[in-house]
Amino acid sequence: MTLEEERAQRRAALRALLARPLLTAERDAEALVLVRRHLTELRSWLTRETGWRLLVDAGAARLFKTASDPRDGTHPARGKAAEPYGRRRYVLLCLALAMLERADAQTTLGRLAEEVLAAAAEPELDFVFTLDSRAERADLVAVVRMLLDWGVLRRVAGDEEAYLSATGDVLYDVRRPVLAALLTGTRGPSTITADSFEERLAELIAEPVADTDDLRNQALRRGLTRRLLEDPVIYYADLDEAERAYLASQRHAVVRRIEEATGLVAEVRAEGIAMVDPDDELTDVRMPEQRTDGHVTLLVAEHLATRGEVPLEELRAFVQEAARAHASFWRRGVTEPGAEDGLLSTALAKLTALRLVRLEEGSAVGLPAIARYALDEPVIKGQ
């Protein structure tokens, strides 16, 4: 194998980990082989450049990534139909994991539902869950299917649709090694003493404070590299003084190491930096996209690109007019009264997740990177 082939394999392994931080042998066999083959180099790069841990065993590889901003809610977990998780599903996910932690080697969906139901009744949770409605059972099934996708559960017999229709149950194997590798905090939850959610979350992900210049520079490099890998764009205005100073002096080195290791390409502008993926793989939000929602999002981006801040009412009217103009190409119902609210909400959610738009009270503000979607006036040759 040539040196270039080895580099390509390492890049593919790292990209696989960045795209899916939990790889399992059943679902990601080829990627897992590459991760094992280049484990030493991958661990060395990740430790040096990001501070993220990489755990690999016979059946799985787990990259313990940490969010650059734990308060960012623009990239929620999504179900099979791409619907974003709400509070109920997140709570059910946590309760299901807690119940599986003390479950037998095998369990059923019905048994898991009963245990989750009992745990949800604890008054400290301030959470109501009854399983009386199909919607509640569907939320639990969505959580279980996510655990199946992650490899925490392995289906042995049955089907979740039978449970939804109350005509059957499902038997699962519980894969404890994968279950044990899910939590990414820097310390055990049982050691946290804070009371409020924000304080508990801060303690869960807190990292040691650097007390020397070398350690402070290391922390700055790791933090910026994480953000460049995870965030759609970094704006200099969002960095503190130390981060801006470090990036000003080390930008070329930081960007070059990321490009060499991942195949991402840096797009550097006066306002910030974005690492662009030419293969369009390392993202959970794509733009542009086809179909109705993709077209609406592109039109809203173009509208905001040249106007800066736009009142939401104006955007609703814009989407309503666009729906009438494109009714023959978009899905049914887009011209119905109130349909523009859903279309606009979906578009703004995507633009916000991509750091192209910031929502303020009553308005949407286009951020610098949205300028790429501005259209120039057409030029007619010969005139």
C-alpha cells in the first residue's frame, strides 16, 4: 500500500467517525475495519488537535465528541421521518437508557415500556407519560428505533408496528458495551452536586482549567478545531479576545491540519471561516435541497441575503406569494391559509442551524455567510 493510499484510508476512517461518532460492526463494518487499522494515528491526531477520546473494541468504535455550545438547540435528534425530537422524546430516551442499564441481557418492548412508565411517574421529573394514546406509544417506538440504529438494542423477534397496534411485542438483545459508551460527559453524573439543569450540564462537560501558557494555547487550539469540525461556520465576532488572537496567528496551521486529516476545504472570509465538505457527507443539514421545503429555504435565503434584517410578517407574506407562484411545482396544500407559517418555520430552522440566520424578536437577521445566496442583476449580452 502506498503512502497516499494510507492517508486516504485514515481520512476515510476519521470522516466516518465525525459523521457517526458511534460505529458498530453490524452497521458500519467497512468503516470500523479502517478505524481499527489506523487506530494509533487516529487517536494521536484526535487527542492532539481536539482532546476527544476514541474508544474501540471488538464490536464498536466510539468517538466522545463534545458540543462546542451545549445551549445550541438547532441540531436536534431526528426520527425516521426526519421529524425533530421534542422534550417528551428526549426524556423518554434518557429514561429508556436508564432502564436498560439495569435490564437483563434480553428485554421486550412491552417490558421496557412498563419500566419507563413507572420511572416517568416520579414526581421529581415533572413529566407526564401514560402510553394511553398512539402518539405516546409512537414516541417510545421512535426512541427504541433510534437505539436500534445506534446498536444499543438488537431486534431478535417481532416488530414495533405490532406493538403500536397492540397486536404483538418485540424481543431485543441489550448490547451493554455500546450502552456503556453512550455518555460523553467528562465526569460521572453521580458526582455532580449542582441543582439547576444549566449548572448540572456545565459540571458534566467541564474540562480542567489551563494554568500555563502552553496548556492555554493547547486548549485554544482544541476548542477552535472542534468548532471548525462541528459548526457550519465560525464568525470572528463570536470568539473571545484570546480565541481571535490565537486564530489570527495560527489560522493557516489549524486549517491546514484539518484539511489534510479530513478532506474538508476552508472557505476564509473577512467575517469568519467555514470548513466545506466537497462530498457533502459531514453534515446533518443540507442546502440547497430539492422538493418544496428545499426550494422555500433557498428563496428565503435569497430574500434575506440582500436585506439584512427582515420582519417575520414580511417573510410570511413573501413565502405566501412564492407558494402561489410555484403552486404547480410544490406539494399540495401550500396555498392553504396558514400554510406559509409551516413553510417559513422549516426554512428558518434550517437557515439558523447553518448559521446563516439569527432570529430576534419579530424578525430574522441574515448573517454574513448568507451573502453567498444573493443574486446579481441579470446581464443581457449585447445591450
